[in-house]
Amino acid sequence: MEILDGKLVSQAVKDKLKAQTEERKKQGKKLPHLAAVLIGNNGASETYVASKVKSCSEIGFTSTLIRFPQEVTEEELLFKLNELNDDFDVDGILVQLPLPSHISEQKIIETIYPTKDVDGFHPESVGRMVQGLPAFYPATPYGILLLLEHYKIETKGKHAVVIGRSNIVGRPISIMLSKNDYPGNCTVTVCHSHTPNLAEICLQGDIIIAALGKPEFLKSNMVKPGAVVVDVGITRITDSTKKSGFSIKGDVDYDDVAPKCSYITPVPGGVGPMTIAALLMNTFKACIAKDIA
Ligand code: GUN
């Protein structure tokens, strides 16, 4: 069993982006600029956004963090997004989800210009991705592809079982893994809460992507020997032994499943850091697209 080390691979991606950014600076070119919008005080969202902003500064990107209180109106938020859309210096815009219930997530996503949609959530980005056109890929599934690629994991002809059908992970990764290119060419089954015989289907998976948000859901009796297991879960569980008061659990029962796998991602340190690496890749791409525009 080998660990798919997201921390290591994400650092390699960041090192490369840092060198490319330094090169741009030397050439007097514009530096990548990410604008992150955070609403309210959700602890997990605060942590993710702080991590994204910190990664930007580590590699020489400019970043702007815009905070709004939980009570911000949709109108105020749309006004800010339009400002960011029109600001030439801003290359990528991300609004951390989930949003307060009085704000339409769809409206927010569709307001961001597709050229600045580094989260890859805009319907235009999704449509381009589905059609195999150059597009911003959503960061988490893109990060998973980068990880599979780094470890040269064979995907062609493999059966990938995706558990979860969210717009952020399950749906896009299922499309990416079926594309006619590496990493892809998988036969993909998408499972969800209404799938009967889920364990039976998982047992057929050469690659399993667990993205349903249920801590330690995937057990060894659902995994074929030698399978590649990718754990996207990041649920906070109350844990009084931790200084923070919680620990993070993935969707895979790691100790039970790991001995049966050929490769597995740990939580934390697997998909999480790769999501950030992929977001930075998208931001860099958004920036260099302006060189030729
Ligand atoms: N919330 C959970 N994952 C994500 C993500 O990839 N992007 C944004 N903007 N919000 C999220």
C-alpha cells in the first residue's frame, strides 16, 4: 500500500508556480491575483480561505480577502463581484461556499466572469469541461487528477466508482475520469444516497472516489483488493483531546481500508492540499491568459 501524499505533491505544484511567478516578475509581467470572498464566521470556511490566501503569499501571488458579515445582502455581494469582475488586476475570484440561505448560490456563481472563474463552478466552465474544451476545472476534482497523474496511476480501462454527486466534486470528477485522455478513459459509475447495493458496486471499483460527506463510511468489505482509494471527506468531529476541540475525519475508515489498497489518500494531507494547489494553478492560468488577450 502506498500513500498518495497530497502535501508533498501540492508543495511540488506550489514550488513550480513560485518559480514561474518569479520569472514573470523578472520579466516585468503582471503577477497572478486571487480575490477571495468570505461571508460570515463558519469555522471551516475561515480555515480554508486562510489557507488559500496564505498559499498565495508563499508563492508570490497577490491576494485580496474580502469579508462580509452573515447578514450581507445579495445585492451588496453582487455589487462587489461586479467590481472585482471589472478590476483588471484581479485574475481569479472565489466566493467560499456554503453561503447564507438568503443568498442564491446560483446567482453568485453566474455573476463571476467565466474568465475569472477559478473555482470552475460557472455553467460555462462546467459546459466547456463536459465538452472537453479548455476550461477551469473545479479545484477538488482537478487536484485529484493532479495527484493520480503525479503517481502515474493507470486509469485507462479502469472502473471508477464515485460516491457522491455534488456539483463541487462527485459530478465533475465523474466526467473528468471518463474523458478520452490521461488521466481518464475510465468506465465510471456514480453512486448516491438512492443507490441500492452500494457495497456491491464499490467492490467492482478499481478506483473509488469517496465524496459523500459521511465520516468513515467506506469499510474494507466494500473495497476490492488492490483498489486505489481517494478520500474527499473532511468532516469535523468533536474531539476534546484536541486543542481545537475537533478532529477531521474522512469518508473512508482509513485503518480498516488502507491495508487492502494499492494506493490511498490520508485525511488530512491527501485531497485537501491538492484542492489549494489546483486553485493556484487555475489562478496562474487566468493570469497568463491576459498576456495574449
Ligand atoms: N466550499 C467547499 N469547497 C469549495 C471550493 O472548492 N470552492 C469554494 N469556493 N467553496 C468551497
